[in-house]
Amino acid sequence: MVSGIYLDFPYFLGMEIPLPLVHSPFFYLYVATLTNQRSRKLHWSIHFIPVSVAFLLLSGFLILPFEQKIIVYQNHGFGYENLVSAIQIPIIPSGIIYISFSLLLLKRHHINIQRQFSYSERINLDWLVYLTIGMTVIWISVIFGNDISTFFLVDLFVLFIGYFGVKQVGIFNNQLITISTDTIEAENTEEMSDPQIKNPDGNEKIKYQKTPISDELMLKIHQELTLLMLTERLFREPELNLSEVAKRLNIHSNTLSQVINSMEQRNFYDYINDFRVKEFQRIVILPENNKYTLLSLAFEVGFNSKTSFNRNFKKATGLSPTQFCQQEKIQLSNRI
């Protein structure tokens, strides 16, 4: 408005008024798609009903001759003040609601990762959490700030999206890892199914899917799981997931998740990484391993990053790996 550039594009005048009602729904659907949590009951188009209604209400202005539209803008919306105010009423609530739902989806995604994977690198979508926080800051500026602060934050936000969006694995190379919601759905339903169902290949049968598990059966599965871990050391596989372990035990992943949660009082992520920490503690004291670095031994037991190794080791022992080695008087190679 200040620069007067809008006079060169009168056919766009009015189109920008309802657009804030599009930003948050698009962002929410983007988060829902990346985390594989799109609703199966509601069609995506329902989120755009408010903006459609807003454009419908503005249709009378949008079809005006260009000259009249320019006059209205030059007179600060004269004759359409109430209509514009009515359209702007749901904008702020829409932003707050969709940002809140986006954060809930990301929290649920984080829980799903820990229930189904032994690693979180490349699939934790932390950068998307930062984007959501960025959106929240923008909406705070919209509510309490001014146009200058809002436009400045939007510019930063666009740059942030450009950098992290391109950097994120899977966006442009079709390698995005999605998280199955089967476990969550199974835990939230009381529907019963057959004790055994066929695998997708039609050969083996998966046992105990969605059935109540007795204490005896739970103990049996837990013993088989422990034996499998100790004998085959599956935890050494960096990208081990719940489905792979369940397949080895010939049970459904929902059942295995329930057993781990009940018998171990923790999720799959913590269960597997605790094995890795204990395995590291076992091999780091062996004299023949003194020639290796701390990180190489961490990779040997299944960790796939220094950050993950340090975080999980500190969580399990209360010490950093370096502090543990100093405490046990273990000297490892310092070479990189």
C-alpha cells in the first residue's frame, strides 16, 4: 500500500485478504503427510472451507472493475470495512488451532519413532518442529506485533524452509521414512481379531495380533525376545526396527510392543539402546579393543551417530562415555 505498486496489479486486489486462512491448514497437512498421520475419515478439502467461504463473501468486490477496486483500496477499504473485519475474525484462531494440532502430530510422531525404531536420526523431523515454532512466533507477531516485525519474521521463515526443506532426507529423493500408525491404532481399539492371521505373503502366520495377552504368554514372548537379543545380538544392526524383531519371533509388532512396554517398562527405542550401551561396556574393557576409538566401538555395537551414542549412554549410566572410561581407567585410541 505504501509503495503504490498494487496499482500496477489491480486484478490481484482482494485476493490477499483470505490467504492467511490457507497458510496454517497447508502447514498442518504437510506435517500430517510427512508423519503419515493424515486422517482417513476427513477429506483434506474440509480444511479449506473457511477460505472458500471468505472468497465467496468477497466475490462482489473481486468482480468489480479495476478502477473501482483501486478506489476502494485508496480509501482504505471504504464500503467493505465490515466484510473485511468479519473475514479477519477467524484468521488468528485458525493459526492457533492448526499450529497446536501440528505440534501434537509431531509429538505423536516422536512417540511412534521410539515405539518402532531403535534409532531416530533422519526420521525425527526435528527441523519440522523448528518450523512449527517459527510459525508460532509469526502468529505471535501477528497478534501482538506490527507489519514490519511480521514481514521480517516471514522472510526469515521462508529462508529457513528453503534450507531445511531441501536438506531434509526424502523430500526430493523419495527416501522419506514414514512411521506406521498400526501400533497406536491397535492400542486405542478394543476390537478383537483372530488369534492368528496370515502375513501379506500368505505363508507364515502372525500370532496374537490384537488379542489379550496372558501373563504366562507375555513372559514366554519376553524370554524368547531376550534369548534372541543375547544370542544373535540383533541390537548391533544400526537401523533395527520393531517389525523386523517381531518377524523373527513370528508375532505381530503390536504384540511385541505391548510385551516390551509391560515387561521392560520402556519403549522399543530405549530397550534396544540399553542393550547397545551394555554391549559397549562389555567390549570397551577388552584389551584387544584399546586400539580402537570410542566412536568406532559405539558404531560396532549398533549406534549410528555420536550424538545418539552420548545421549543414550548418559541416560543409561548417568555418565558420559568419556567419564565412564576415565572411571574404569580405560585408555582408547585418540585417532580420528
